[in-house]
Amino acid sequence: MGGAVQLAVDLNSPGTYLHWNIFTVSEANLVLILVMLVIFGVALVLPFPVGKHGRDAEPQDRGDGAPEGTPTLVAYKSDVTDASVQNGGDPTMWTARVRRLGLRFLPPGKLLPDRQPAYVRSWVYVFGVATLSALGVAIVSGFALALGGPDWWHYNPVGHFFNSLHLWSVEMFMAFMVIHLWGKFWMAAWRGRRALTWMTGVVAFVASVVECFTGYLSQQNLDSQWISTNAKDAVNAAGVGPFFDTMNFGQMLMWHIVLVPLVLVAIVGAHILLVRVRGVSHPLPARPARGRAARRAETAADAADWRGPTRRYDILKEASIAGAVVLVLVIVLASVVSSPDIPPVTVQSWSHATPGDFMATSAAELAYTTETATYGPPYDNTARPAGSGFTQKIIVSWQLMTGVMLPINTAKTFVLDPLSTRAPGDPTLARALHRYESAPKSVQEAWDVAYLKVVSHVSFRNDVPFVPRAADGPVPVLISAELTMARSGALDAALLAHHQFYGTNFTKPLLFLEDGSYFTSVGRKLHVLGTEWGVMNETGSYPGQPWLWLYTLWYQVPGFRTSTNVDLIAIYLTGVATILLLAVPVIPGLRDIPRYVPVHRLVWRAWNRESGGDGGDGGPHPAGGSGGSGASAGALSGATRDAPG
């Protein structure tokens, strides 16, 4: 686990990227997506083991006039008695009423079932519990990281190992959840009054994306720096930047470990309860129903309790096995390939790597000509109309509506205020500061313009900057002192020391870094630019966040990526796509895709073969249905029979 251990696979080496048309995609993300597709495909076609207890076994007299030897039909439903009456309790008590209501909707037989419909015989059904297992490992490894503190994993080998466990459990959690969604879509799992089950699953997916995203932002390494500075434009355009500051790593950590997990666990819990209450969706017929009456009968069958054959189902055993498999896979991945952790870029490292760029950027901050100085809300307190600077507007400008809530005066914030902390011990700097700050605005602007013209010709002798002479007043002294302060690390501390307590808000130093060209050159070298799927990528050859592909897609489209409103375009279009996904159960045409693209036949092929639901001659059809109507009509009639033999 330590640094002395040679990794079997080194994913920290530079990544490999494929170029096609307008797209540049990392091989790591493509490999992850390919693995997910292969897993889904294997789950569709690999036979599911049933075991020796496949169907209802012992024939008995059912008491309904059926002949001896007819298999028993077990309703997928539990009968409930009023336990409060049996125990002599008062049935009018509020407590008793709530208990009766709970038992009516979620009896023990549904909450912890020991049987399930016989058609549940596909690996596709396993990914729901696999998702929960990976979530459990992610939560436990997150607890371990919390015990060591937010930076423990940066310098401690044990902490880094737990961070690797956390990373790969999250990757598995999201991959299994996406595969689970794929499966449920092609099974049209919203049928039979299960629309809310589908919707809570989609909301859980969206909440998981936010949870994973805030986790990436909490790392305090180069990856989190780059993601946060890119994401801030979108959240600012949406008007929520002051309340969800992606560059405030302390705030993002609280979102990650407190706020979002509470919401996510609640939604996942509601989703699981809905699955238990409504049960799993019935098989789709091999051929879509034709005619209004047939469609109504099929809809009624989908909503009815399953009264066909069932098989043994040990839900706790399945969950335990899934949890063990996920844990082993996560440990192997964490041990073999570890996790990325490239140190962050600091103002100090910037000033040493490209001092000329640092000096030019500092002078531009003084002259109010940088990106931050012309950004608009929530940083710039100079009112600008929508469409100018970085103020975006489509129909309305959410930035202007929110206003300036994180005001930043670039000259004071990045140059003058930090230098004022050093002035008492440096008479030359003190005189230059006094001269600059007491000069009229027009004179300051003339000095700034003159210095900006010559600073690009700066040369260094023995690491000392020499700038050609110009009518730039005290500006050379100020910028030279700024460089000295940055090289010592004092400027990093000054930009974080604007609060009296802990320095976890990196908004100011990151905005300063982003205004220079060095930070962008680092991102370009690591292939994390917006034109290369930006926030979706991870450093090195590690997979990043491929579940963000839909959002990052819009930044690759030629007409969009050059627009001044590109962030709002991406937000609006991703929002529309999310709403469509959420509303699939109620949108005609969209909800019917699984009926006409018969992926579901692979899921239920064993059931269709045995029940005759594929319309062939391989077995008897359920009573009350024939050919394509198959299992659904049989479920409605309650007279489905086991296939002989």
C-alpha cells in the first residue's frame, strides 16, 4: 500500500486519447463504458442458474376444484391480519392505525420475501442489489476516510489505500446503477402502476451524480482544482454559484458527506420500498398487443398481483454474495491500480514555473483586464448587461437575478491587499503602495497600460526579473514584490486568510490561477479541457466520470462550444433530457420503445420458452392468453400453469 510497493499497473502515466471528428475521448473512459456494455450484454444472454428448488414443488389439493397434481399457484402477495386486534389492542389508537396501514402496504412477506415470480431468471435482475452493495462499500470506505480527516489520504499510505477503495467502489456503484437503469428501461419496468418506482430510480441516479461530483470537488488535488474552475461557470450561469461554490472545497465536502448522502439514502430507501410494495414488473409479451381491448387487458394484467408460478428466493443470501463479490473486486482494484492524486497547482508553483506569466497576470489584475475582472456576477460588482463579459442569458439571466454575492475587486484582492500585509517591513514597497493608491484613477490606468506593454519582454538574471523601462510609475515595484511574495508561498496563505478560521475556500487563489495561462497549459497537457470532455476526464489513465457524458456532450458541438451562452445551453439541454428520462412512463412513443425493440426477449427468454409466451410451439400458453399475450394475460386470469416436465 505504501509508496515503496510497485504497482502492477501504473495508471498515473499520461493517458491515451482517441480523436474522431469533433470528439476527443480518453481511452480510460471508453474502456469503462465498454466494460459496462459487455457486462450488460453478458447479463442478457448468460443463462441464470435456478437450482434444485426452481418452482413450487409439492402438489396439493388447492381447494378450488383443480384436479390432484395441479401445481399450486402462489399469489405474489401477503395476507395481513390485524395483529393489534389479536393481541387485544385498541384498533382506534393512532399507533394501531399506522401499524395496520404499514402492514397493508408493506407486509413482511413483501419486505423480506422468500419467493419471487418464476420469470425472474436473468442476471439483469442482479444489478439492483449489486448497486446497493457497491453503495455500502463506498459508505464504509468514506467513513474510514472521515476518521483520518480530509487530507489524510494525501500523505498516508493507509489513507491512500482507503481512498482507492472509495474511488473504485464509487466507480462500481455508478456503473452498476447505469446498467440497472438500462435493464429496467428495456424491460419497461414502469408498467403496472410502477411509474413512481422508475421516477425515484432516476432521481436516485441524479442525486448520485451530484454526490460523486461533490466527492471529486472535495479532493483538494489537481483534478478537483480543474473540475471546480470549469464547473463554476455553469453553476454561476444558473445563478446558484454563491450557494454552491465549486471552488469552496470545505463547502463541497459538507455537501458530499452530509447533505447529499441524506437525500440519496432517503430516495434509495423509498425506491426499494416501492419495489417491494409493487413487485417486479411482469414480462412483456413477445409481440405488442394490437387493438384497444388487448392493450387495456395487458395494462390491467401488468398492474395485477402475480398469481403465476413462483420460485425460492433468498434475498439476504443474494445480498450477502453480491456484497462479498463487490468488496473483493474493490480491494483487488485498489491494490493493483490504486487511485490518482496529482498535487494541486499553487500560486507558489506557478510563480516558479512561469514567472513571466505570473507577473503579466498580476499586472492585468491590477488593470482590471482579466477574466475575473470582467466576469460579472457573482464576482464583479460593476453592473454589466447580459451577454457581456461572462454574464450568460437565454430567456433570462440567472446571474443578474442573483446579483453580486461574492464580490472580488481583482486589483485589491490579488495584488494590493496581499502586498499591504508585507509593506510594514519593506519601506520601498510601502512607498510604492502609497504612491499607487493615492494617485488618480486615470493615472493608475496609464501606469497599468504602460507596464502591460513591456512586461511581456521581461528577462531574468539570477532569478531576478528585469522589465524594460516605461512610464509605469510604481507598478514595477509592486509586481516584483508580488512575485517575491508568491515564490515564498506567502501569497497562497494571504489569499486563503480572508477568514478568521480554517482556510478551505479556494475561490480566490483558483480564480487568480485561472486568469493566467500556466493553469490552462497544465490542463491541456492532461487532456482535461472542455473540448476534450473536460470535467468527465480523470488525470492519467484512470476512468473519470463517464456518467456526465450527456452534460459534457454539448461542449463538443461546434455551434454550441463557441457560444457565449454555452454553459446555459448545456444546463438547459441536460435538464430537458433528464426530465424526459424521468417522464418516460407517461410519454407516448418514448415509453413504447421497449415493446418494439425486443431486448426484453433476452431477459425473459427462459420464461417465454417454458410458458409459450414467445408465440412458438415449445410449451403450453397461459390460460386466458395465446401467442404474444402470454404471461401478462395469464397473470390477469390467475390461472397460469407450470410447463410439464
